[in-house]
Amino acid sequence: MTDIEAVVQRYYGDRPVLQRIDDALRAAGVDPESPSHRDLWPFDQLHSRGIVATREHAERAGIQAGMYVLDIGFGLGGASRYLAAECSCRVAAVDLTPNFVEAARILTARCGLAERIDFRQANALDLPFQEGTFDHVWSYAVTMNIADKEGLGREVARVLKPGGRFSCNEIARGSGGAPAFPLPWATDEETSFLSTPAEMCAALEAGGLSRTRADRYHRNSPRRDWTAAGHRTRRLPLAPAQPSELPGRWPSDCAVHPRREEKVVRRLPSFR
């Protein structure tokens, strides 16, 4: 049986990310030992559309100051730093890859945000937190490497406070047939677990979450109906996938429509 965790760690882990970021910061005229968190935005948002998409995700998720947020699959910690610095949240974050955990901690300390974010190496299917800990759980372009999406739903529901919410923005499987490898998250189908939006919804609901919007979930209330802040809401279809704004890259995230009036943030070649 394939050790999926080990394969994913190897895939993401063998990258000299800190040296590449330091070189890019110097080229931009920034001291890599004392950047602001905004100086890192062109390099630390490991998903399509960069900081624009992170900002949109936070707005759609209803992130508020003072929330305690869990970031699942934090990569280099870019979204975690955004939530801490721009949204005034307290953040815990987990990722499978030791290389990313180390880099995220170093970059965050350089930005002066180390006291606001707790980075840990952990599996999303076995979160090292007590039940009812978080106001919000966040993930971005993570579930492509998670086969047990129902198990993910159970863990998210477990660590959410009653009424807390889960927002995820993920790459989904469409109607175009099997993907062509390699892809940004996997070299072959061994660690790629794309699901359709309907399959994703069904798995998360089976795990204990109820849908309140197309891209937002919250922990089940005792009534276990479709609720949003205690009010019944109609079921909303997931937004269809949009063509990628980055030519030659993978399809953009399926659950959030891009705002066409905003320019796509320029990115260096992926560190992932």
C-alpha cells in the first residue's frame, strides 16, 4: 500500500524555497532578513491568482478580527500571515511537509508575526487540536492530495466551535476526462484525488458539515438542516470552474468566481 503522506512530503519537501525567496527579495530591493508580510505576497501565495484570491477568500468567508482560525495545508504560510496581519486573527496552521513548516516559521519570524501564528507539522485527517477550538477553518488548494474527504469533514467539524465555519477553495474535477500529469500537486495519479464539486459537498456533509453557501460550510447544528446563522437557506449550486487567468497553468479554483476588474498578481515560477 502506498504511503500517501510520505509521497506528498517528498513531492513538496525537496525544494530550496528559502534561498529562492531570499534571492527574489534582494532582486526586488528588499532585505530578506526584515521584510514586511506584504513584501512576501508575490512569493508565498501558493495558489492561482495569488494574493487577490486570498483576499477574496477571506472576504467571502466572512473572516473577522479576533477570530481563531485554523489554516490547513499552509504551504509557505502566506495565507496565515495574511489572516494574522490583515484580518487581525489568531492563527494555527498545519502542513504535512517539514520543509514548509521550517520555511513558514522563519519567514513569519522575520515579519514580526511569530507570536500570532502557530505552525505545526500535522495531517489534516488527524488534527492536533481539541474539539470545539476554532471559529473558522480555512484551506486553499489542499484537498487534491486528500483521498478521504469525508474524514477531512469529520476532523474539521470536530475542531470547529458550534456554529463555526469551514471555507475551502479547491481545484475540482470537471467533465473533461482524466487530467494529464504531471500537475502542480502531483506527478501522477498516485497522490492526486480530484473530486467533482458534488462529490466534495457530499463527502463534507457526510463528515458532519452543513452547507450555507456554495463555498462555505459550518458545523452541524442539532437540527442538521441547511442553515446560515440560524436561518433556513436554499441549496446553492457550486460555481462552475473558470478558465485559468495564467496561461498554461491548471484550471482556476472552482468555487470562487474571479473578479474581472482586478489584475492578476504577477508571480514568479511556483515554489511548490
